[in-house]
Amino acid sequence: MDQHRSALARLSERFSAPVLAQVLERRVTGLAIGAAVVLHLGLMRLELPAWPCPVRSSLGIPCPGCGLSRAVSSLLHGDWQAAWARHAFAPMVLGALGLIIGMALLPEPLRRRGIAAVASFERRTGLTTLLLVALMVYWLIRLLVFRSAFINSTIG
Ligand SMILES: [Zn+2]
């Protein structure tokens, strides 16, 4: 019984482990993500070729994140409908990117407090892990049920 309980406790611990807080821990990672996002969205805005999805290029199927760049771009232009049609997770991704980039720019004491708050929130709610699981389910549904619409929405 004790073994069973500790296995459950371990699973629960793993499920609510801080994922986003680990990304926030490294300022350099946050700044690199920020630079990559600005560069990628800038290239898209100038209608220059941004880097292609490696999964789509190699396997021929869209990855769980395909459509996110354009969805986030639509969101930034206030076009919620287009953003929703391209990728339902765009608001969450935009929020996470804002948090990652914003935290990387904060002075160290404030950044420390922010990371601790995010880690505590993640441990209490398991929200990041839940959203990552939901993203995989969303991808599978799009891929298996709405395949051609999904593939067409991520072309061009
Ligand atoms: Zn992709």
C-alpha cells in the first residue's frame, strides 16, 4: 500500500514539476528565445522566408506547433478569428513568450521572485504539464480528424 501511494505521489510530483520555471531560470535562454521570435516574426512580416518546420520538412506532416507563428502574428494584429483557425494555442503561447522574454529582461532580484512565483504556481496547479498534454491531444485530433484542413492551414 505504501509503495502504491508513493508511486502515485511520484507521478503527481512529476506531473506538477515546474516546466516553465526551468525555462525562466536561464536568462540567456529567455533572451535567445526572444531574439528568435522577433527574427522569425520579422521575416514573416517582410514576407521573407522564415525557417521551415523540421518535422514537416522531414516527415511531411505538421508538428504540434505548426501554424503557431502565423497564429501568433494574427493575434498581434488583433485578428482573433484567424489566430483561432490557425492554432488554438496561440494565446497561451503568446502569453508564455511574453513571460519568458519579460522575465529575461527583469533585474535579478525581481526575476528571482518571478521565477519562484511561477514555480510555486506550476507545482500547485500542474497547468504547464496539462497544457502540454492538451497540445498533443489537439495536434492528434487535427492530424487524425481534420487532416486536410490542418495541412492546408499550415501551407504557404
Ligand atoms: Zn511544425
